[in-house]
Amino acid sequence: MTSNVTLLGIVGGSASGKTCLAEEIARQHAGSGTYVLSEDDYYVDAGNMPGFDPKRFNFDEPASKDHDLLLAHLEALKSGQPIEAPLYDFTTHCRREETQFLTPAPLVVIEGLHLLSSTAISHVLDLSVFVDADRDVRFQRRLTRDVAERGRQPDFVKHQFETLVDPMHVAHVEPQKVQADLIIENMGAPDFTQLAEPVLARLKDQ
């Protein structure tokens, strides 16, 4: 498949910093129309499933994502076609009625937990990056984010992390590291301008 669209996939654990890295790379390429496509927006429409219980539903395994739709959209962008990307509401756990109209760009950055767990998606990416951060760092970042941005209670965040997020990280996220073209360590106070430098260098080489 030939295309003028480069697909950059950024993978990492929950609160590893992958979203901020993706946004920094997009910022530095803003003049060319680069944007970030989030795998989180491709969660299955869980809130509308019969008997759905957010305390029991496993949001941290690859099956929670609609990878077929994401793959179809990435292939469409590579072939020069626009897409209607879904938008996910983390409060209701449902897709919103509105979608986001996106057109192909020279660089499209896709970030998420499970991109490389799909063989088909990993093959369509032109460059893949794994953002690495240890367990304690990721937990503290997730706790701060989920309470402030997603309306979660601290006890719920802690329970979810210990019973689902971390075990699923070990089972499904960490194994993707060996598949990535590039590994970026983000263990301390992050400087995303600096963290983006090796990724930007690889993009130039390609």
C-alpha cells in the first residue's frame, strides 16, 4: 500500500505519558496538519450493553477496543480517504452521538494501550514507539488524572488499578514492548519536548 500518510503508533501503560508524547509530536508538526487519534475513542460501546457494570467490565484488555473499526480507519487514511472517528464518553462509557471528521495528513499519530496487540494494526503502522514507566509512577499519575478529569473516586481508582489495570498491563501491555521500533523511558518528571526528540529523529530518517 503506497501513501503519503505516515502512521506513528505510540503505545504504553495507563498514565505512562503516551498521550502527552503524542500531543507534543503533533504540536511540533502542527504546520503540516498532524493530529492525534486516540485508541480510547475506539472502546466498544460498553455503556449500552445489556447488564453493563463499570466496576466489573475489563477496560484494560484488548477485547475492550473495536480494533476492526480502528484498522479500517487507519487503512482509509493511508489510502487518502477521510474518516468519521468515534468520540468516547468516559462518564457514560458510551460513544457520543457526534463523530470527528478527519482527513489524511502527512503524519497521523495514534496512541493507545493495545495498538501492537493487534497484528493487523501493527503492520499498518509506519513507526511504533513504546513509552515505558514503572508501576508506582503510572499509578500516581492515573490517580490524579481519573479523579480530576474523569470524576472517579480515589478508592475506586486504587481498586481498579490493583485488580484490573496492573494485571492487564503485565498480561497485555508490557509484552508489546519487544514489538516496538523505539522505546522511550518516562520514569520521572517528564520533559516531553526532550522525550519527543528521538521519535522525531526516527521520523526524519524514514
